[in-house]
Amino acid sequence: MSQHLIDVHAHIYPSSFPNTPIEEILLRAKAANVQSIITVSETLEDAKSILGLKNETWSDSLREMIEPCAGLHPVQPVGAMSLVSTEQANSILEFIQEKSAEIVGIGEVGLDYTPHVLKNAIDSNPNLNLSIEELKNIQQQVLARHIALSLQLDLPLNVHSRSAGHYALDCLRDYGARKVVMHAFDGQLKYARKGIEMGFFFSIPPSIIRSPQKQKLAAEIPLTKLLLETDSPALGPQKGIDNEPNSVIISATEISRIKQIPIEEVESCVLLCFH
């Protein structure tokens, strides 16, 4: 039987699963020996929703599975896909300080330089008259503020870095980030190696079974720096189908296959890494 597993990056709150009760998701995760779900936010509203789950009338064991984080994703759902603003950052950082005793980390934060995301942000906000480089700079400023608060509160960062792997790593290094999980890293192996040298962890989603890039990443990164995630409801084993934390065992199984070690060794290591 599988040991207790930890999903270090998932979006478990009602707006992410509008057609599925969160309690059912947690019950399926518990049945799959998932012990804890590090539950990250994308917006301030998400963060409030996550903390609200701790007051649900479920069993204590289900409520305890939710490990809340709060942070501002670099892409914000404002009209057409938009990008994070300094005003939004002010609100979430105040919330994190206020609720620091109730959260286990700061996330999901980071950088997103996906070309169509940057273009959409410019097209949907023509009055701002910002260049792509200026949009990138705003993201970096917001990430820097999250890093500073993580150091002040001694909380780990859960970092998004789509199409911006080495830029995010440079920003984390330049601002002195210490406790870092790089979530679903899509950068080149040479940049992942730099993250390893800085002591950062890398979490692997179930989409690894259909992603040669993630397979190479899992092969490259030492087991002592690997964690398991699902990014539920995204990055599941099947594209376009909602993913849940119970699929975290798929990540462990694939890492076991790639590294040719017993799955129990993978599970034991990730528990030690997280704690």
C-alpha cells in the first residue's frame, strides 16, 4: 500500500471545481492515501475561499488535509486574460500578513511570459499604453514583494514560471529567496540545475506521463529536490479532463520508473523533503 502522500500544489476551492463538491474530492484523495494538499490561490478571492474551507462542517480529518497558501498569480482573470497589477499586490500582501498564522506558504506567485498572454494583456488594456517589457517588469516587481514578505514571515514560496523559468530563478536569486518550490517547471535543464544549486525544490505533476520535458526534468533533478504535485484541476494525466489530488500517485509512479527505484523510496523522500 502507498505511504501517505503530499500534493504540494493544487487549486482546491469551489471556483476551480464548480461542478464537483470539494468534500468528494477530499474523500477520493484520502482514499488514495493523500495526507495533505498544499492549496494555492490565484487571486485574493481564492485565498479567502481556501481559508473558508477550514470552517466547513466536514470531518476534522478532511479539514486538516487542506494546507492553505495565499498569493497572486501573474495572470489575472480580469476581462480578457490580464496581468497582475500593483494594486492587486497591495491587497493580497496585506491579507497574507493578516492571516500569516493560518497559512503554510505564499503562492501561487511568479512570472508568466507566455507570448499570447502578454499580447492579450496589451490588447485588453489599450489605455495603459504599456510595452511587453513594462508588463514583464510589473510582474517582477510583484514577485519581488512576495519574496520580501516570505523572508519576513519565514514562509515558503510556491512559484509559477511559465515561459519564464530562468527569469523567475534570477529574480528569486536576486531578492534572496530561500524556501522555494518551483511548480511544474517548464524551463530548460540548464536552468533547473541553477535552481538545484540554489537549494530550490521542483514539483512534478501527473502530466509527466505525457510530457517529455517533465520526464527529462524528473530524470535530471536529484530525488532529494523532487516533490509531488497535481496542479488540480489542471495538468492531469489526460489533457482536458479535470485533475484531482488523488492522481498524485501517478507522479510518484512515473518518477519511480524514470529513476528505476522503488516507489516507496520516492514517497519517503518527498515526505522528508516537504517537512
